[in-house]
Amino acid sequence: MTRPLRIAVAGLGTVGAGVVRLLQENAAAIAARAGRPITVTAVAARDRAKDRGVSLDGLTWYDDPRSLASADGVDVVVELIGGSDGPAKALVEASLAQGRAVVTANKALLAVHGAALGRAAEAAGVALGFEAAVAGGIPVIKVLREGLAGNRVSRVAGILNGTCNYILTEMRVARKEFADVLADAQALGYAEADPSFDIDGVDAAHKLAILAALAFGSEVNFSAVHIEGIRRISALDISFAEDLGYRIKLLGIARETSDGVELRVHPAMVPSQNLLAAVDGVFNAVMVEGDFVGKVFLQGRGAGAGPTASAVVADLIDIARGCVVPVWGQASASMAQGEAVPIARHQGAYFIRLMVVDQPGVLADVTAILRDHGISLESMLQHGRKPGEAVPIVLVTHETNEAAVAAAIADVAALDAVLETPALIRIEPE
Ligand SMILES: NC(=O)c1ccc[n+]([C@@H]2O[C@H](COP(=O)([O-])OP(=O)(O)OC[C@H]3O[C@@H](n4cnc5c(N)ncnc54)[C@H](OP(=O)(O)O)[C@@H]3O)[C@@H](O)[C@H]2O)c1
């Protein structure tokens, strides 16, 4: 058989140990598909004494992951340390500079430095694989870069963070508030001790920036993504959403509009008959719309040792086969600037929930403000009446623009009868 492809794995945590195990357990099938064995020869992590549940016998250990860029007996470096800078970036840059192919699951690194790393890989003529960086086991990078390469993509919309989807699902099913479900999720290991990257939308935004670059042929630009998380979603809003025929999901959306491409991560009202609405728990899903293919929908596990290792190993098999595709689907020099339309120019319908003192004239004041800002209402909902007490009122607008809604909400919030900051959730069409 042909010479094995020799792999160095930097980082032996959840994903790194999973990759080593997958390459060991499925070695025969992988060798048959790749045309040659794929063998781990070297590893690096911080703690040499830690039991990682996989055999590291016969592998060369390096304390400094950067050594793998030039270590003997290595063809491909697999970076599974994480973080947009620090040792992960140093290792990937050094490996590419040495003409060594790289596979990584590091969305933060790709989202922030992906354009420069793509140019470095291109200059070296080597692969930079990152299938595992978006939606774990779902092969969405390959779908966008290869399977749909003939299409003009008009929209990518996805549930890109399993932690947020788990929390929103539990809030709906168990009718609990955000803070209680977050605490449960942390106890179950579905949420990190510091959950802010997940629940504030940053992790989903990293992934969206990567998907948008592939979908629209523009340089990856994380700073162009508008980001809102799920901290302010209440059980009340989830219940009103159900009454109106929607589910609330944290979506990452990259959409072509007449003004340019929108890049946004925020909680959204998704019609309950939409495929994305039915994706519950820790699952991820991505919908891509292309001009010739129509809608393509992918769903699966977005994290965990097995699904993420599955994606890393798919990239390794491509490299073993000798496939080198452009990192971002086309030559770096042919890519557009990664600009996005400001959220203030977003056009769409909105869900607005107010808590008001139930007294005569409040609704008239609110609707007058909306009218003055040119906003028309599709429906209005009020559950129960408690004269003199706080009651929720829900307003659903027709299509309007974000700047008008923001101005109207500021005026509404200033009314004496309006008790708390109004909740505002964008409604996503089919
Ligand atoms: N977990 C998932 O489900 C998932 C899914 C998709 C993508 N990813 C991405 O995959 C990457 C790895 O995630 P993970 O969950 O596997 O992380 P993890 O469990 O925290 O593992 C990180 C590994 O990196 C090692 N490491 C950290 N700093 C190091 C340093 N300075 N020098 C050498 N080694 C160092 C750690 O060594 P020690 O073990 O010795 O401490 C550990 O083995 C991240 O980019 C993440 O975003 C993860």
C-alpha cells in the first residue's frame, strides 16, 4: 500500500481525543477510502500525565504545540487547541509557512484570521481544512464549497449553537425562565461554566462569518456580523410566539438583499411549519438557498467528540486522496470585501411585547406612535385583563425597517404606562 499520511494532533481534549479514537477504530475503512492509511505520529497538549481515554503508545509527545510545524515524520498538522490567537494561531501560521497542510476545528481562528490564513495556504499550495469548525458533524462546508458550487446563493440560515438551541427548547417545553434552564444546562454539561460565548451569540457569529464567506465569495469578516444573544428571551415571549404560530430560535442569517449582504445573529421568530422551527435540543441545522438548486436543508449534531472528529477525519481523507480545493471556494484574489449592510437598514416584520399598566388610552397612545413612524400592524394580542395592573401586549408589525422600529420603540418605552424595556424580536420569513 502507498505510504501512510502522517498526522500530528495538537490538543487532546474533547475533539483531539475523539480524532485519535476515530482514526484508530475505523482505521481499515479510512485506509480503503483514503487509498492509504492515516496514522497519528505525534501529539501535543499541556498535561502529559492526563488520561485521555485513548492509547498514545508509540506517539511522539511535544510540550510545545508549535514544534509540530517542523517536527520530523509529519505531513499534516491538526490544530484542536482552540482560541482565535495564542498557540493555535502560531501553530497554524507556522505549519502553513512550512508548506504543511492543516486541518482545524477552530471557528474563532477562522472567523477572525481566516482571510490571511487562506492566502497563506494558497501561497504554500497546501490544504487548510475546517469542516469541523461549523456545525460539528454536519458537512456544510463541503456542501457550500463543492456540492452547491454552481449556484448563486441568496440565503444561508442556521441554528449554529447547540447550547442556545437546547436552552430555548427547554424554556418552551418545560415553561421555565432562561436563568433556570441555563443553570440546568451547566449541570448537565451542555453549557460551559462561562457560557457567554454561546449565549451572547459570539460562537454562532464565528460560524456565520465562515459560512457567509463561502456562500457569497467574500472575505471572512467577523466584525461585520450583527450579534445579539438569548439572555433577554423570556418564557412569556416563547409562549406568545407559540400562540402566534412561531418558535423562537437563535439564528445565524446571511442574506443577499438589494442593498448588499446582511450578516446577523439574533433570536428570531420562525414560522412553526418551517423546517428550522422543528430542530430542537442540542441539534444544529443549516438551510441554504441557491438559484438552481432551491432550498437544501441539513441537520445533525453540531458538537461533541464523535461528530466533530467525523468532520476532522473527512478533511484528512481528502488530503490523503490528494484533493486540494481553494480554501474559501475560490482564489483569494477573486474574493470581494466582506462587507455587510448595517442592521439599521434591515427590512422585515417584528414582534414587539410591552408590559403596560392596564388603563384606558394606553393602546391608543402606542398605536399612534407606531403610526407616526410609518409602522402598520398585522395583529395584536392581549391575554387577560387586570385593570390597574401590568399586562403584556403583543404587537406584530407588517414589513417595515429596523430604524423606524427602533425609533418607535424608544418613544413607546418613554410612555408612563409602559413598565419595562419592550421586547423586540425579528420575524424571519419562510
Ligand atoms: N467540543 C466540541 O464539541 C467542538 C465542536 C466543534 C469545534 N470545536 C473546536 O475544537 C477545538 C477544540 O475544542 P475542545 O472542545 O476539544 O477543547 P478542549 O477539550 O478544551 O481541549 C483543548 C486541548 O488543547 C490543549 N491545550 C490548550 N492550551 C494548550 C497549549 N498552550 N499548549 C498545548 N496544548 C494546549 C489542552 O491540553 P490539556 O488537555 O493538557 O489541558 C486540551 O487537550 C476548539 O477550537 C473548539 O472551538 C469543538
